[in-house]
Amino acid sequence: MKIRNTILLFGILSIITLIAVQIIIVKGIWDQKDEMFNLRYRLYSQDALSMMSRRWSTDGFDTARLVVSRFSEQAVQEILMVKEDSSVAKIKGEVLEIVTEILNKEQDLSKFLSDYFGRQGIDKNFKYRIRINRFDLINADTVIPVYMSEEFANRINRRPPPQGQNASRPAPQHISEIYVRGDRTEDNNFRWDFDYFIDFTDKQRVILKETSASLGMGILSILVVVILFMITYRNLMEEKRLSDLKTDFINNMTHELKTPLSTITVAGRTLEMPQIRSNDDKILETARLIGKQSIHLNQLINMILEISMWERTQFQVELKPVQIEDLMNDIVESFKTGCGNCAAVNRKFNFNGAKANLDTVYFTTLVNNLLSNAVKYCETEPIIEVEGFTEEENAVIRVADNGIGISRSDQKHVFDKFYRASSGNIHKYKGLGLGLYYVKRIAEAHGGDVSVSSKPGKGSIFTVTIPYLN
Ligand code: ADP
């Protein structure tokens, strides 16, 4: 559990680091593209402006200037006529509103830029913004200040406003805005100072398109790492599970081998005792005990040898046609006798005389393993129902018990090699976790399969299907 958590933690940390690195890289590329975009479009804008003034000998605000000049002439008169301060302020507010409207409507720059960008085949969807810094009305030698932005006031207070065009670039309102140009005009009727910004509405999309390759590669590399990590982690966990199973198996095996061995050792010592040697019956009894335990020991060792042989070679069965019902009856009978009628075994066979290609030795082992598990994993009087019938192309053998049952999560693994569901209570039910593995391998070697359905506390049903001969 500890190793598992450590690996998981390291894995997640590395993935997070990778994602962070990728984000930093992509962010860097994005910023670079963003800067390049601004630079490119600023150059395009400047190019457009110089082209505009060359062609029309205009700077894009001539119309606006003309209209504002005419309007200002009237506005000055109006202001000079009213005396109250409040009325003057009201008129000034209206003047500013109208001038802004004229500036936005009567300028040729936006249209020219849009056409120019379109012709260049670059993004021509932009919003523009005119920021008026100052507007004054002029009459002969009087100047009537109408509006001055706070920022502009600070600017001119710090240093005197430059003559003509402003050389320093004003700060845009949004990061994505590009300053195109400003206009500082002094006319007979007015004086204005404003900046013109454009903001490309599709800028994000354009940059996203340009960054998509790096973004895609970043996401792909993260995905690859995540998938690789998941595969490695799963393999590692599977390896660990198998290694745990093997350790359990070795412990169980040692335990299983020790019992007959110690019995034999004790029996050997018993035979050495003079009072036993003189008693023929005791000698016979002890010899039988040794014989029985040796057979058990032999069986255990053979089982391990067989398993390791199966690992290396294909599972070999000698198949010959056999009446399934007869064989099943024989197996059940000898099981009952063998275990000293340890369980009530009810039979219900309906094979209709069907035959199947079976290896009788292995097939007997298969059924015996199921029957003995039904007895072993039962905490009351075992009652076993053995059912047999034919269904489509298969002979079906069902062994149902009233035992302890198997949890849903264990059901998935009980046919795995060395798997023991009751590992928490491993010595309560002795075993090596090989019985059902055998059952599965044998069923498969006959072209069939085995499955389990069970409810903990209620019992289990094992179903073996094997193709029968028509
Ligand atoms: P073993 O009996 O040697 O442990 P098996 O391969 O026969 O190994 O069984 C694997 C596991 O499946 C057992 O440890 C046991 O927990 C569970 N199991 C098998 N048969 C039954 C059954 N009839 N009822 C309940 N549990 C069973």
C-alpha cells in the first residue's frame, strides 16, 4: 500500500510538473506570437497610413476636421452669449459629445485601414477607439477650454506638450490595443488632441491558430506521458499482485508440506520405540499413516511440478469420446465415498446420452476440485447440487453449494493462479490457490470454460461448459 501510494504520488507530481512546464512553454510562445502580432499589425497600420497620405494627400481626419471647424464656429458664439456657469457647462458637455460623434463618423481612416488589411489578406476585423485628450474652442484670441482628460493634464503638467505631432506613444487602455496615430490640430475655431487605437477582435483566434501546433504537441506529450504512466502503473501493480500471490503461495505450500512431513517424522520416531516394535498392529497402523502422508506429500509435489510444466508447455489432454452422464455419476460416487460421505450431494443429470471428448483423468480432477471446494468452504452441513444438461452445443455442469460464498471483487480473480479469496484468514481454510486455476485450465483444454456466480453468505454456483459430440 505504501509503495503504491508513493508511486502514485510521484507519478501525479511528475505529471503536474510536466503540465506546468508545458503551460509555461505554451504561454511563452503565446506571448511571443502576441507581440509579433502587434508588431506586424502596427507595421501594417503605419504602412496603410503613409499610403493613405501619399494617395489622397489626406491623413484620414480631414473630413472630421472640416465638420468640427464649422460646428465650433457656432458653438463659440453660443457660449459667448450665455452668462450662467451652469449653462456654459451644459453647452460644453454637448459640444464634447457632438465632437466625439463627428470624430467617430466623419473619419476616413477606419474604412481605409479595413480595406487595406483586407487587400493584404490579413485580419481586418477590428474595433477602433478614439480617445480625446483635449478639446478647446477658439475665438479670435480667446480659448474656451471644453474638455481635458486627467491623464493628459498630468502629462502636460510634467513636461510641456510637444509641438505638432506627439512623439511619445500614449498607453493603450487594453493590452490588445494598438496605438495607430494621434492628431493634434489647431484651427481658427478649435484645438483638439486625441489618440486613435485599434483592437483586433479576432486576434486571439489568429494567435490560437498560430500556436495550435505547439499547443497540440504539448497536449499530445502530456497525454502520452499520462497513458504511459497508467500502463506502467498498472503493470507494476499487477507484478506486485503476482509477487504477493507467489509469496502467499510459498507460505501456504510450506505450511501444507510441513504437516505430512512432521507426521512422517513423528511416525518414524514412534516406530523406533521398543513398545511399538513389539506390537504388530501399531506397526501396521503407523506404516499406513506414513504411506498415506507420503502419498499426500507426493500429490503436493506433483501438483507443483505439473503447474511449472504447464507454464512451459502447452497443456496436453488425451481426449476420447465418453458418456458424460456415466462419468459424472462415477465421479460423484467416488467423491462421496472418498470423503466419507462428508456432504449431501444431490444430482440432476439430463445429458440425453450425450458424449463428449474428454480426458477422464483431468476431467475427474476438475469436478473433484469443485466438489471439494464446496465442502471446504462451507461452515454448516454441506449440501451440494450437481446439475448436468446439454444446451446448444455444450454440455453444462453446474455445482452449487451452500457455503460461505465469494465476494464480487474476488469472483474476478478466483480462477487466477495462486489466488486465495480468504487471504485475510489464510490458515482457516487450507489451500494453495491452485484448485480453480486447474479447473479453468482443464475446461479450456477441453474447448470449454468455467464461470462463477456467488453471494457471500449464501453459496456459490460454478458452471462448466464443454462442447459435446452430436
Ligand atoms: P484454494 O482452495 O487452494 O485456496 P482454489 O483455487 O480452489 O484454491 O480457490 C481459490 C479461492 O476461491 C479460495 O481461496 C476460496 O476463497 C475461493 N473459493 C473456491 N471455491 C469456493 C466455494 N465453493 N465457496 C467459497 N469460496 C470458494
